[in-house]
Amino acid sequence: MSSTTPPSPGATPPGATSVGAPKRDRKRLLGLIGAAVVALLLLLLLLSRCGNDDDGQSSAAASSSAASSTTTDSSSASTDSSPARSSSTPSVSSGATGTAAGTPSSIIAADGTMVLDPAAPADPTAVLGQVSGQTVTGTAVQVLSVPADEGFWIGSSDAQRVWVQLTGVAGESPYQVRQGDRVDFTGTVVAHDAGFPATVGVDDAEGAAQLAGAGQHIEVDRAALELSA
């Protein structure tokens, strides 16, 4: 007679299905899905932060570039405008003879003394005596009259005029001086006596007394006399 062994506690009888196993499998599956969802959310959050950082860096770089460009343009504009401001101011430059070139209708001595100043017209007689022997430069000075072959009056009026006596070989002057011309020249202030007007052919009607009283005239080599442009 065979004996029947009773089933052990917890064992599943043959041909039966365990009820607890599917429940455990579902819990495990739900746990895995939950973990995957959390991981996906964390990944999306990380990517979003990285994107924001990149956008911020790009914006900062663009702002920095724009500011640098603006600064450069401002500096260029300031530099370009400088030549324009400086060119609007009348300048006194050094000529080939070392004298200063002045403004139109002016005569300037080598030491800077204004013999004939268009801004302050005055009788140049006293100033000529102060710069006797000095080199002077005339710029666009008007020829008032040409009473002699080798000399003429220049200045702004009969009361403010200087005698110019030409020197050098006749024919070296590039043109014939005429009344109304404006001339540029470099010459020397030279003293003369009371007989000088008669010597150069200036009579009373042409200003002999004024020339004798001035006691000084300007000697200019023909080669150093030019018609002003």
C-alpha cells in the first residue's frame, strides 16, 4: 500500500498556477517604467539647461562683438575728423629760405614780426626800421603801382605801402609786374638815404617823399618774385 506525501507548505500543487507571481512581475515592470520615466525627465531637463547656457553664451558674445564694433567705429570717426579740424586753422609753415609763409596780403620778417598785417592795417615805416637787415616773406601782396622799371609799391593802400626794389640780372623775372597783381616773394629789408627815390626814378607824384621818409625798402631778387596763384 503506497503512502501519500502531503504537499509542503508554499509549494504549488501540480497542474496549478501560482497567483502571487504575476503580481510580483507587474510591480517589477511598473518599477522599471517609473525609473525610465524619471531618467527621461532628468535627461530632458539637463538638455534644456545646456541649451539655455549655449543661448546665453551666444548672446553675450554677440553683445560683446557689437560693443567692440561700436567703440572701433567711434574711434575711427574721431580720428577721421581730426584732419578736418586741423585743416580749417590757418597755418604758418617754413619756406625754403627758412622764413615763414603768412596769410594773404601779409609781409612777415624772419623773427615773426608782421611788417604788413591785413588784420591790423598800419603804416609799416616804423616796423621796417625794427627789422632792417632781416629776411622777409610776402604772401599774395597787392601791387599798388609800378612807377619804375626796377621797383614798385606793394601794400593795402597809399598809407600802408612798402617799396620793393628788384635786383639781379634783368630778364630773370618770370613775368612783368603790373598794377593790381598779387605777388609772393622773399627779400631783405635794406636801409636807404634821402637820395634813394631819385636814384631809382621815383618823383614826388609817385611818392618820393614817403619813400625817403621810410628810410627802408625791400630788395627782392627777380628769381625770388612770383605771381601769386
